[in-house]
Amino acid sequence: MTAADLPVPSPVVSPAPDRERWLAIGFATPAALVLVVLFALPLALLFTASVAGPAGLTLSEYAKLATPHYLGVVWNSLRLALLTTGIAFLIGYPASFALARARGVLRSVMLASLFLPLAASVIVKAFAWTILLRSDGLVNTVLMALGLVDEPIRMIFTETALVVGAVNIFLPFMILPIYAVVAQLDHRLVEAAATLGASPAVAFVRVVMPLTLPGIVAGLALVFSLSVSAYVVPTLLIGERYPTLSTTIAKAFLLARQPGFGAAAGVALLAITLAAVALSARLGRSGGAR
Amino acid sequence: MLGPSGCGKTTLLRLVAGLAAPEEGTIAIAGRDVTRVPPHRRNVGVVFQSYALFPHLTVAGNVAFGLSVRGRPREEIDRAVKRTLSLVRLEHLGARRVSALSGGQQQRVALARALAVGPEVLLFDEALSALDRNLREEMQVELQRLLREIGATAIFVTHDQDEALTMSDRIAVMNGGRIEQLADPKTLYERPATLFTLGFVGQSTRLRGTVAEAGDGMVAVDTAVGRVAAVGSYRAGSSVVVATRPEHLRVVAELAGHEGAEHARNSVDGRIRAVIFQGSRSRIEVAAGDQILLAEAPGRIASELNPGDAARLVWPVTETFAYPDPEARA
């Protein structure tokens, strides 16, 4: 063994472990309180409401969810989330590399164009899409003026419009976590791979992808969670024709006065989101050593 | 390749590896022109200054990478990984994550990874400079043993003259993007071709002067400390710098025994300014006029010398060299 393998006594005197633990607890307390009062308690109430029947505990509200109609609703939510997440990834992954490679003014402009839309309400953005896409909207007006089509194409209230709008609105949540990882990527690793015989494509698959996996997983999880539970986007861009879990929950609580069913659908949505997050946490870990 | 930072030695290494492309000229490895060959088809092994180990792979995964991307069968890769890891004496750490290794171990993983593919040329970019002194010297010895064993050509880039002198068969001293001298370490040290090489490798005393007499490949130069004879061919009147290494300068107490005018020696009278203890030898600074001359003496002799003493320095003419003065007006 060499000298560098010998244990080196730590020169830093650390504070007493007890004191450090109490400090940590102290720092975490406000956030923990907020989470318990504003998040855990309401969730517990929601869950209680979903299983509370007239005569004690019941799963009847969940049984309603298992009918073909509502399974279709669940599928609608999943389909919207999967399409949105997939397309956002295909656009966002390369964009993250462009962003990481850009320098100076170009980079500032690109970052601003990512952040600024986040400052606008999702309602404003969804309405903007309806203005663009409706029959007398900008897109159709231009198409007809150019003589490309004779009559307006139906775009608003289609699934395409829904997914286009959702991708547009949620794209920053894909790009930012991936960009954060890509910007940290050590280019020398790619050079090392090249000198070891890896073509650019192989180096990408064997080095760049695994090392950016944590960002990819974070981006996928974020966009999936946001789009599976999106409410404003499907309400404004497609409406009744494409019921999702979110719109169904809102309807159950606000219109149909079925709080038990709404609560059950809410719990189901939460379960889907949690499953996605758990799966991504697992994927992120398995991206380590092999 | 030895030179100060910014002299172009790393750029030259990157050109050989294919990580940078030359605007003109050609690069050939074992006679094959590889100027337009991308790095992944050059079959070179590079040990980077920062090691550039893949953090998502284990030690064995890093070493296997080159063979794995070449699509070699599993058993062959496993055998090669085992053999290479035992070559660098890390066979017991194959399953470790690279982040769990010490600097010296990481260095050896980087070496094993480069060796595993059986490269035609091994390139080391300041590969030892991140290690502390003891470990570096240990790695130098170990590397020499390894390179002899596998018989590969290796190119080292370093700014450390000791490392270059220890490790190399031939050294290219670089300065400002040019090779000043390409020679074996002994020649480089004992017969430096340029003033830059002289100054960059080893210590020296340099005296500026004007050639007074010339002939037979020798010159007599008038300097601030008197006339000094040196090896070199310059016309009388040229501005030159004469130089010699400290180990050739012998200190003789000025009053103890005049040796007379021995014409094969140079001699300068001065006063001892400092005696610097350096272990087995001591460095002695002698002031003559406004010049400082560097001499060296074994500790036993040096211990009898004291700052302020008058001293005479003598050294052989054959170890005195003359270079054109770079600051002289053309």
C-alpha cells in the first residue's frame, strides 16, 4: 500500500453530535409544520372521506372508479401524461445540451425564454392556445389566407391541441433539471471514451446518457406528475370531450355533490403520481454503478 | 515533452490522440498517417491529468470500457480486466466505485483503463502531477517497470524536470509552441542546446559578455567578473551568455594555495553570500561584483564555509558553454 492509502486524521474539529442533531431538527421544524398542517392533514381527511360510507367503512366509491367509463377517464389522464412527458423529453433533452453549450448573450436569452413563461399563469397560456387554435384563430386565418386550406381545420378541442398545449406549458420542467445535470457533465469523460475506442454515438449511449440519467428521471417525473394531474389545460383546451381524473374530481366536488367519489378519485390520482415518483427514484438509483 | 505551462505540450499530446486537429502537417503512428483519423480509431491510450474516470462505472467497469465498446466477448474482457488490474496491483478493488479510491489508486485505474486495450502509444498528460511527492516518486518507478513489461511507446507531458529526467529515454523541451531540443536526458542536461533548455532543466550560472577572442571552437569572453573561456563558435565582438552547472564549480578558499594560471580552468574570485543546506549537498552562492554564481559542494566541505568568507570559484572550460545573448541588439 502507498502512503496515500493510509487513513488521515481529520484536522477539522466537529461540534458535539448532540448539538448538531438538535440544530438539524430545529432547522427542519417550520417546514415540517407547514407540511403537516397544510398537506398531511387535508390528505388524511380526503382519504377518510373516500372510504366513509353511510354505514361505516366502504370501498364502494372505489368500485365506481373501476367501471369501464371511469377506467377510460384514468386512461385519458395517463395517456395525456405519457404523450406530454414523451414529447417533452424528445424536445427537451437535446435542448438541454444546446442550452449547456450556449455562451454569453445567447445563453441568457435561452434561459430567459425558459423562465419567463413560468411567470405567466397557466390559465393565460392555455387561453392563448385557444386563441391561436380556434376556428377563427390565428393559425386557421393564416392557413386560409395562404390558400392552403379552404375551410378552418378543427384544432381546438382535439387531443392534438391538448397535447401541444400541455407540452408547451410543461416543457421548462423537463429542460431545467436535465440542463442542471448536463451543465455539470465533464467533457473530458467524452474525450476519454473516444480515446478508448468509443465512436461519438457509443460514447453518448455509454457515458453521456448514464451520467445525465438523474436529470432525465427528474424531468420525466416532474412533467408526468404535472400533466397527469393537470386541470386547467384539459379544461380549456378540450373540455367535456376528454374527461381526466382532475376534471372528474372537480366535477364530483363542485357540480355533482359527490364528495366521497371525488375523494376516491383524488386518492387514485395521488397513488398514480406517487407511483411515478417512486419509480423514478428507483431508476435514478439504478443509474449508478453496474 | 517538457516545458512551462502554455508552451503547447498538452496541445501536441491532444493532436497525437486525435482530440484536436492540426491546421497543417501530418501525424503518423508507427508509420501510419493518422492525421485525419478520429480518436476512436487511433488505438492510443490516454491517461488524463484529471484521470477522467467514468464515475458511473466500477473500477472493473472502467478498465473494461475500451474492450467492451470494441465488442469483444465477455470472457476475453474479464480476463483482460483481471490481468490489467493485477499489473497495476488493484486486482482486489475491481468491484469498488472509482469515487471510493485514493488519488494514487485512481491514477492506477486510469493507467489500467488505457493499457487494457493494448494501445500502440500511451499518452500521459501531467498524469502524476496531482499526486503528492512520495507517491509520485513511487508511481514513477512503478510506471517504468510497467512500461518495460508491456513494451509500449509512451509519451509523457510534464512541466516537472525531475519527472522528465527520471522517466524518459528522450526529452523534447518545448517553449512557445516549438521544440527547443530533442535529446536523451544526459545530453539534455550536460549539453543543453539553447539558453532556454539550460534554464529550464537544472540550475546554472549565467554571465553576459562579449567575445574577445575566438578560435578552434572556443571563445574567450569578457564578462562582469573577468575573462571566461567557453565552448562555442562565435565571432569576436558578438554578445553571448556563458553558462555552467553548479556541480562543476568548486570553491577554493582564496588564500589557500594559489594554483597558478591553469588555462583549462576558469576562475573567479568573490565572497560567499549564502550556504544553503540541501541534505547530502549544499548550494553555495558566491557574489562577484554584482553577479551571483552558483556552486555546489558535499556537506562536509560546505560546513567549513561561512557567508562573508572570500572564496575563489574554479571550473573546467569544457563545462562552460556560450549561447547567443537573446537581449543583445541585432
